[in-house]
Amino acid sequence: NICQDNKGFIWISTENGLSRFDGTDFTTFRHDRNKQTSIASNLVQTVFEDSSGNYWIGTSAGLEKFETEYNTFTHIDLQDPEIKESDQHISSITEVTIQGNRRIIAASSGHGIYILDPDTFSTDKILQAEINSSLPSKFINCIFKDSRNWLWIAGNIGGICVIDLEKGEAADTKVWIKDNAIRNKFLSVTSFVEDRRSGNVILGTSNDGLLIY
């Protein structure tokens, strides 16, 4: 995964650490077992900068937050005691608004999604369970929020699930799943992008070319 932050730095997620390019030099962050504030794993899946300028890092050992002032990493407890942290492979991260509240959504390879308050780090277990019960697969390739505040979730198999986050509430209200969610057990979506002029969402797949919604 490659992304550019609001300062112009290029972040590159690799299988041997997280690299940051400032236009001249590369700085690579790797796991150091003797340093508690180092990145949790050298297998880095994704980097996401939220609207407040915070950096969220998805690794094969869970979710990390990067502290820019000290170049250190803080491990985020996803409050899932049944899953070992070493098994919390975070594959994709995005920021959403749910009923006026900012939330970070971290997708995993094997355990669905986690919904996180970016300030308190608490998780919304009720809404997580609602959404995870609707997913075609708990192994998530990628997630994407479009301009309508719809959350697109692609499993490694089984198609996609599309959720209107404005209608996602707490325990007594089901999240609203779009009727036209793709249910195809052979479809594997690997990427999303939105054409902001037309509103079309383009889906890249591993076995069916490009799809346009």
C-alpha cells in the first residue's frame, strides 16, 4: 500500500517495515523486540491519515498509531480477548462518520471489522457485531467510504457488503445494508475508487476485471 499525507510525505507499506519518503530520503521503521515503542510487526499492510492528522498503521500484529513528535508507535487494544493480538492482521483502515461521531474502522483478515473511537480508543462492540454478521467473509480485502457516507466492505470471497452509515445506530436498530450488495461466492474485490464527478464507484477485482456501480 502507498499513500501521501497532507504534508507531502509518501508512506510505503512493505513486508519488511514501514517506509516514509520526504522527497529526498527514506526513513524505514522496523520492529525492535527490545524497544516497546517500535512498530509491532515488520509486515505492514496499510497506512491511513485521518481528518485530524493522526496516522493509523495496519500490521500483521494489530493496529498501531504513529506518534509524529517522537517517531514512536502506540499499540491499540481492539478489545477482542478471544483473538490473540498476533492474529489481528489489519488489512485496511478508513475514517467514517456515524450519526455525527467520527470513527475509525479497521478491517482484519479473519475477524471482520473493528469500529474505534479515535480519541478514547474504545470499540463499538454492538455495531461491530451487527455489521460483521452481514459480511460475506470475515477475511476483508479492503474497505472504502464514498461521498454518500456509504461503507463498502470487500471480503476475500463472497462479494461485497455496502452499508449506509447514517442509518447505523446502536443496539435496537439494524444497520442498513444496501439491497444491491453483490452476493457472488466467486467474486473477490481488491480495491475501490470513486469518480467524484459522476458518483460512480469503480471496483477492482482479482477475477472479474473492473466493475462500475
